Amino acid sequence: MTPERGISGASMLGSRGGRTEGGAGGSLPSCQCASRGRHNRPPGWRGAEGESPPPTWLYLTVWMAAVLVYLNGLTGDFVHDDVSAIKTNPDVLGTNPVSHVFLNDYWGKPMSDPSSHKSYRPLTILTFRWTHSMLGLRPLGFHLVNVLLHSCVCLLLTRLLLSLLHLPQGTVLSAGLIFATHPVHTEAVTGLVGRADVLACLCFLATLLSYHRAIERDREEPANDTNSEDETGIGPEVACEGRRTAAPSESCQTCTISPFGAPRRGEGMGVGKECVGEDRGEEEGRGWAGWAWLRGAGVLAGVGTLCKEHCLTVLAVCAAWDIILHRKHVWRLLLRRPATKGLKPLVRRLFSLAIMGSGLLAVRLWLQRGSPPVFSDQDNPASFTPSLLTRTLTLWYLPAMNAWLLLCPFTLSHDWQMGSIPLITSPVDPRNLASLSLYIAILLLLRAGCLTKGSEGCGVLLGLALLILPFLPATNLFFTVGFVVAERVLYIPSLGYAILVSVGLSRMGRLRAPGLLLLLLVFSCRTLHRNTDWHSRQSLFLAGLRTLPHNAKMHYNYANLQRDLGNTDLATHHYQEAIRLWPGHSSAHNNLGTLLSDPAQAEAHFRLALQAHPRHAHAYYNLANLRKKQGRLGEAVALLEESLRHDATNRDAVSALAVLYGDDGRMTDAENLHLTLLAARPADPIVHNNYATFLHKVGRREAALVHYEAALSLDPSHPVALANTAALMTSLHHNTQAERLYKRALEVSWEAEVGESLGRLYLNTGRLEDAEAAFTRVLSLHPHRLSSTVCLARVRLQQRSYSESEELLQEVLAQDPSHPEALLHLSLLYTLTNHTHTALTLAHRAAHNCSTPPTLCARLHTHYGDLLNDRHNTEGAAQSYQLAVELEPTLTHAHVNLGALYHTMGDYGRAWRHYLTAHGQEPANTLLLENMEKLRRVQHLHLQPPEPPPLPPRCLHLASPAHHP
């Protein structure tokens, strides 16, 4: 078959001045062979004798740029999605088994859960888990890994441009630096959850390089393929890196050459003489090598898909690149000309890509377990609008908006949901011109790429493929996505943008260098500034408000932050602003309801949340809490049960409903709630902690300790479990262990309540100086904490600094006149200072106004009974003691004194029962043992001759500091 006239490797050698190696003495043989690495270098490639060394300076420059522009982002905190994906994700923290990583979505929810986001990225989660295990839960380690991965992507992009396109080094450098410094990448690099995009891009580029190797192996054919030619028209090594074959052995009288450098008929060889290729075994070796690279590309694409789903589009880019290289084959087929031999391997490779893509897509759809992710109009308003015209025009405009972010990345935001981009409702909306301009520009670039010969044409076409194909899943063309614009989704498409811009700059002549420097300066400054926005939740949300003040989600996020910081008024204002901008914002209604003091207004917002989102589990939970406060317990139970129907793993709802079941005597049902949740979430430390709290409350201390220890084994730094375990140890009188646990909890997170509990432990064990230091620290940070002020007054009382203690207690009562603990201890103080009438008045006031908590109310009634007993009001004292033991059956003091009163009144049976109850609580209580012995003697006297009567029983006195708990 007569070969078509094209630009052969031999002619390019002559035109570019490349050298060929001849036989002995330098004479040329009868046929010319392309020697390895010597010929046809593109402009800008300064090669030495033989193969040019890798351009190390080029890689180093790109790597340094990629690292330097993100150095100021290393000090950032966990912000926005980082909190749920990393900081509180049990798959990352290691509290879940490794196997759960392959069963759960990106946010730690089971893929089978209907509420799952269905984002299956186990390999990304594994890298987070590895980072946590190696570097701890410190943001610096996670940021450092992200930056290093980004720099590796930049190196791989540089390698790809040198390998696939053989662009001049200046153009490659431009593309690498533009990609390395582009500000739109800050969400993917500085935002930690963006690691999924960076890892996917790494696999994306590796897949493309592996597929290109497969193409090269298939093109390394014997030179007797008369239809072999350079389809691109740019020479073998500009079209692709090209596997030049080795020189033939001395026994071979013919030569082996690259298929793109096949000598023209009659050049350097006799007419009718063929250039014999390698033997059949070598051909089979090349075939197997090609399949190996092709399979490697499929494996890498699968790995990338496990990092982030849209890496699957790399197979489409591979197909596009193959067609670009062999477009003359395709044109011949379309023009119905005789097929060339190169068409068969092309079809084989494309068929393989289709099979691999179909397989990966089928697996990915199977992982959704038959239920696609559920999105709403808040996530993607355009996809849910009922108007076909509005939906079409808006969705056609969104790619233009994304293109503008690449061209002019100054309006950047971490969230583009809700009303960030107003819907296009009319054909005369001027934004339609932007849509039209984008699609016209794409067509013009496509035409230019097809008409331009050489590496630039291939660069334009590859740039378009990289820009468009990876972005297609985000266009809502195939399925609805859960966002309007997401900057991290542009990480892979920006590869194409960088190539297109660098090719364009290469045509600017003398303006190329200053244009590139200006662009890099602007990009670098913007990236450095944008990194500071990601330093904290505060800075990120404020930046979002500045950029998109009309976005309801921005106000909602900022309100959540202010609520967490305790700025209730500011949080309320931004929740209201979010609702004004988006009246159906269910979460804003729900959260606003939790901040309102007016129950009617709070209920109205909970109802509005349920009206906008009938399955809003948290709204049901909050409405149940409101009903509980109103004493409507039946309605509260029904609402909590409804909440759990919509979210059976809601830990707060389970705990609240278990408490109500317990109060109603349904202890089995209450425990079953905890056990069901524990079975569903066995590796959740919070679930173990909540169950342990329930067990502790019902008196099963040993079982509670088992689950507290389980919680701490899953998360040794869980502050709530540490504090609760310390409280349990205190009740078991393991004070040393309790102290150690309290201190560990304070090291993890210094909370005033835990600091106060530690101070109470010191106070109850007589360590008054340590107690004073603990309460003083709490009050220095929270000066209006009344309970800590009362505790410090107790310290002063036991130190017999009565005036200071009275001053502190009066300060508390000035702010809260009915504070029961302050009234109790002020009454104690007046008792000790012989102001008995005032003490009795305060005790009566405190006891009869106390409703909760039961333990404190029991102590108040006991103290009031002591005072009545001292005034010989035996009947009143007995009534107070009886109320105390009804409220707190384990209160030893009340049982001892009530037993002593019955003992004195001659009711020995009742006295003995109360003594026995007290003895079960405090078997070593000396006063109790004395009274019991006296009671035995009295009963013995009734059976023996008269003897002198024993002394009457003695009572405990709560007023005595030595016995004061």
C-alpha cells in the first residue's frame, strides 16, 4: 500500500538539523533510523549529547511556587466542613474500625443510611486517618499534607506536559506556575476536606500518563506498516513522548524505526526493499506491555474514584487524547476512506476504556444502595425551580460563572448555595450574553486547535478536554448535584485552563514574560490573602458575608458561630436575616427557636421549620424539650418518638426519651433505647457515655463504669466522658482517680463546670487551699457564675471566715433571691454564729421553695429538720426528715436523725429500719453504730429485770462543718 505523503521522521530530521548515526566511519547506511533521544527536539529544549537530562530546575521552580503560596495557610484551624469530615468523624479519629471506612460516606454516615450524602471516598478518609495517627488531631499536620499533595500534582502536571505535548520549557513552566498559584485552589488546598480533589487530581494525571504509555506501546510497530504516519502532523516527539526503538543488532541488515519516522519510499533504501521490524516475540512483548499500561490506567482511575467520584471522567479525557492523536484516522473513517492499520488499536483502546468506565460506574451506583442522595432547593435552587425556562437558562449560565472564577478569581466564597446566584427567569437577562460568549469561545478554541499544527494545536485540544470533561458531572446535565458553585470542583478543570493560558502567552512575543509575571503576581497575592480567610471559622464566615451578603447560608453559618461563642443577640440577628433572605430556611427557624426566651415565639419557629421540612428531626426534638418544660410530658414523649422515626441515631433524642421513660417507670423501655442505639453505633464514645450516665443514675455503678471506660478507650480525650467518670469515681470514694480524671478533662478542654467539680472534690475531702484555688480560677474566667461563688463561700465557712462567707452568699442572693444552695449555706452560717432565728427563717424559705434538684432539696429539708429538732419541735423535725428521705432515699444523715427521733419516741421498729438503711450507706458511721447499740440494749431491757436506762440516742447535725458534705 502506498503511504500518504506526510511529514515523516526523516524529513523532520533534515529540516530540524537533527543528527542520525551512521555505520563505521560515520557513513550513512542504506536506510536512516531515528536514534534514541537525539532528533527532533522542540524549540526551547537544550539537549546535550545523547538523551537530555530531566529539567530539574523546571520541576523545582514549579514545586517551590506551589509550596510558597500556601505557607501562610498552614496555621489555619479546622473550619466549616473540616469539623464534620475530620474533627468529629469517628472513621478519622480511629474510634471506628478500619472496615467502617469502606462502609461509610465521607462524613462518617453509613452508605445504607437514607440521609447519607452518598459521597464515597474511603481512600481520602484513610489518608486523614493516617495523618491523625501520625501527627495527631492538630490542623498543622493536615494542612502540611495537603500542601505537599498539591505540590506533587504540580510536578505531575509538568511531567505530563513534557511527556504528552513536548511543549517548550517556557510554556510548560508557565502552565505549572499558573496552576500552582491559582487562587481558586485555596478551597481544595487550604480547606482540608479539599484533599479529596487533590488526591483525585493526582490519580487523574497518573492515569493519563499511564494511558499515554499504552498508546506509545501500540504505536511501536514494525516499519513495514505502510500506512503509518504522524496523524498530528507535528512529528513523533511533539505528538507524544514516543518510544524510540533501539538500534538493530549487528546481525540485522535492516533497521528498526519509530512508526512516526518511517522512511519514504525510495529514501535510503532500494525500491521494493522493506525495512524489516522486530521479530514476533518482540511484537508480543510490546502488545503485553501496552495492555499492562492500559490496565494500569484503569486501576489508577479506580483508585482516583475512591478518592473522589469525578475522577472517573479521566477515562473520557483519555479517550479524547487518543482521538486527538489519531484524528486523521477518525477523519478517514468519517470520510469513508479506506481504514488505516492504526485504527484497530485505537478502537481496541476506546472499547477498553468504555468497559472500564462502565464497570467503575456500575460499582459506584451500586454503592448508593438504591437510594440517591437527597438534595433540596436550598442546595441547588436552579434544579428545583418549576419553570423549565428558568431552569435551562440558569443551568446554562452556571458554567460561565465557573469560567469567570478561573479567569478572574476575586469573588471567592466557601459556599454558593441558596440565593448566591439569582435565577435567570428571562431570555433578555444580560447574563445570557455571558453564557453565549462562553460557548462561542469554546467552539473557536476547538476550531483553532484542529487547524493549528504542532504541539500548540494538541495543547489547545488537550486543554479543552481537561477543562470541559471533568466539569461535566457538576453541570446537572446527567444528575442533580448538591451545590450551585463549588470552587474545589474546579481543581481538575483548572489544569486545562492553565494549559490554554500558557499556550496563549507563548504567542504574545515580547509581552509574554511581563504578562506572565503580572499574572503570577496577582494570583499569588490573591492566594496568600485568601489563605487568611481560612484561618478560623470567624474569618471564613466574615469573608463569606463580605463576598455574598445576600446569601442566607452565610448569615446562618455566622449565626451558628455566634451562638457557639455565646453572643446570643448577634446570633439571633443573623438567623433572622437568613430567614428574611430565605423564608423556608428550616434550620435557621429551628436554631432561632432555641435562642428565644418566649415559648410561644420559639414554638412558632419550630413549627415553621417542620412546615418547610416535615422530616426535620431536630425540630421535633426541640419542640419536645419545650413541651417538657411546660410539663406536657405526654406530648414530649410523642414528639421525641417522632424525632427518632426520622433519625433513629439522634443521640440527644434517645437520651431525652430514655429519661422520660425512666421517670414514668418504664425502665426497660428506657434501657432498650440506649441498647438499640449502642447496637447501631457500637464505636461511638458519646453513645457509651450516655448509656453509662443512664446506668449511673439508676444506681448500677459497676455497669456504668464499664461503659465509661469503653467510651474513654474509644476516645481517651473525650471531655464529657472524663468528667462523668470522675463524678462516678467520686461517688465510689476513689478520690485520687477522680482528681486525675478531672485534670485530664480540663487539659482537653477547660470548662467551668469541670473546674468547679474538681473544686468540690477538694472541698469535700478537706483540701481547702486547693478548693479555694480551683474556685478562684473559675470565677476569674466566669465572674458571674453563682454556683462557684457559693462554693467559695463554703470554703470561707469551713475556714471560719464567716464575714467573707456571708458577703459572698449575700452577693449571690442579691442576684438570685431564691437560690437554694446559697440560702442553705447562709442558714448554716447563721446557725454557727448563733443567729438561730434567722437561720430557721432562711431554712424554712429554702426548703419550701425548692423543687429541683431532688438531692439538694433533700439536704434543705434535712437542715430544716435539724433546726426544728434543736428547738425541740420533734413532730416538725420528723416531717422534714421524712420529706428528705422520700426525695433522696440514700441520704444517710436524714435516716440517722429520723431513726433517732423514732427511737426517742419509742417506735423501735421504725427506728431500726432507718438505722439499717443508714448502715447500708455508711457502715462505719460511729454515731450510727452507737445509736444501734443503744437500741439493742433498750430492746434487751424489755426482756430482763430493770436496770438503769441507757443514754438517749444522739442526732447528726448538718450545721457542724466536720459533717458538712
